[in-house]
Amino acid sequence: MRSHKYFYVVFIWIGILSNLQATTYVSQHIDKDTKWLKINSPYIVTVDITIQSGATLEIEAGTKILFSKETQIVIAGNLIAKGSPSQKISFTGLGDSDWNGFYFSKECNDYNPSTQEGICFDYCVFKGTGNSPAHLIRSKGCDINLSNSTIESCYTAIQTERQAEMWISNSTFKNCNRVLNIRNTSLATVTNNKMIACNSILLGGTTTFKDNILKRFTARGRHSGIVVWMLGGGIVNISDNQFIKFEDYAIKLHKMSKRSSFLVHNNDFKHNKTNLKLSCQYYNKGNSTVENNNFYNCKQYHITLFAPCSDEAQDTLNIGSNYWGRLSNHEVKESILDHHQDKNITAKVQYDPILKKTTP
């Protein structure tokens, strides 16, 4: 009988010890290959640290990383954070404090899509506080892959600049003021993501934005929805996406140069206030194409133009063939805000024959 009691006591203690995890405090730069293990987590970053050039930090699936107030990790070397569907890696502020995310310098170990080596986040969860000016992922010239991950409650989720390239796929963004800021000279491929209850996305450089679902975007601040801003050339291709219940416009062409292309095709637009907001000054500066979209309905306008317009007496913005729901030709004209409805807008929209419903 005593042996049985002894066995049960040992069994219980083993169970308790197996559930206990150490707390590891991190206050030193990483200058050699290092692995953070789940069994030693949570890891608490107490000061700004740097993964130095030539060093790799690998984070094991299921590991938790907490950041003290306003701390960040700077990456000049390599960072590999690969979780799994059941063992995701989490990044959050200690005690829900503000933290400054990950800053990637141009000296980093760039992600290579051919070998799938280099900087990557897979099956990770990032949680911010929504306060400015934090960027959870900021790259100045570093190529990064993010997949199968969740980013929520952030001011800016991802910002790229200085010819950085970003691959973002199969991920979810929730309650972020700005999901993406792809700045001029950067490149991005953004596919098969969900973006819910956010505010804005800024696209520049060369960006493929395809097969994404965007819902319930707010209308806070100067910019909301997708804002296309291309002053350094490049191609922004927005295709095969779903835009649903935007409080203001779904897509806005703000500025573009002569070397730029703005392509919007095969998208679904449903229950938005305005589907497209186009600059009558910049639409014809580069190569602009809007065709084969399903404009199911809108609360105000399918397309609206905004001034200032070009110096032409009356410029024409050519829109390709699209599906306009059940609207008649006259009703389509009434759903477009141009010179026809507002004489202060000198430009007008010319659209091609109405299509039947397309399949994105």
C-alpha cells in the first residue's frame, strides 16, 4: 500500500515539474548561433538587443517571448522563428506594455525563396497594444518571409523600405491601424491573407496583392483602405481579392509617376461606402487598368474622382469592362462621381460595356 502511495506522489510531482517552465531574462546581444527553447520560456527581453552579423537566433516551436516596455530586437544577422499549427511562437509585451517589435537592417541574412533559408516567421503570433509609433516588423533593406501567422492590436504591423522585399502569405491581421506600409523601391508579394477590422494599407514600390480577404476596415485619420502611392516607379497589382464593409473607400489611387502601373482586376467589392477613389491628376500619368471586377453594390459611389485634376480642359479616365451588379447603364453613371455629377471635377470617367458577373 505504501509503495502505491509513493508511486502516486512521485507521479504527481513529475506532472507538476513537467508543466513548470523556467523564465529566461535576455539582456545581452547575440553574437553567436543561439537557440531559444520552449522549456526555457518565457524569454523576457529587458533591453534592446541585437542579433549581430554572422549570428543566428533560432526560436523553437511553442516558445513565448515577452518584451519589456519599449524594447526591441535589432537583426543584423539571421532570425529563424518556425512554429507549428499546434505550437505557435508568441511575441507580446510584458504585462501588456508597449514594445517596439523587430528592426531588420540591410546587413541581415536575407530570406531566399528558392532555398527557403534566411529571415522567416512561420506559425507565429504577434500582439501589440495599438499605440503609435511602434512597428512590429520594420525592414530597412532586409528580405523577410512571414507565413501562417497572426498579427493583432498593432499601430503598424509591417513596414518595408530601401529595396526590402517581403513575402506575406496565409496570415491574419486584426485590429491594426496600418497593416502594411510598402514604401517606394520596396517589393512585396502579399497573398492569401485575412485582414479584419483594420484601418489602412499603403502600397508603393512593386507589390502583388492577390487572393486576400479584407473586411470591416474603419475610416480613421487621413488615409484608410488601400492607398496606392507610387512616386518611384513600380507596379501595384491588386487582383482576386474580396473587399467587404469598408466604412470609406476600399482602394484609393493617391499618387503615381509616369514609370508606374496601377492594376485592379478580378476583385469583389461588397457593401463598401465607396469602392474606388481615383486621383484625376495621376490616374493617366502611368499605366492604369481597372477591369473584370465585380462591383456588387456600394453605399455611396462605385467610383469617385478627387481634385486637383490635370491641366487638360476635361481629362478622361478610361475604366475597362466590369460587372456593376443589377444597375442599368443610367444607374452606373449615377454611381460614379465625376464631372457628370460635380462640375468642380473637370475629369470624367469613361467605362466600357457592362460585364456579367466574373469569377475572381
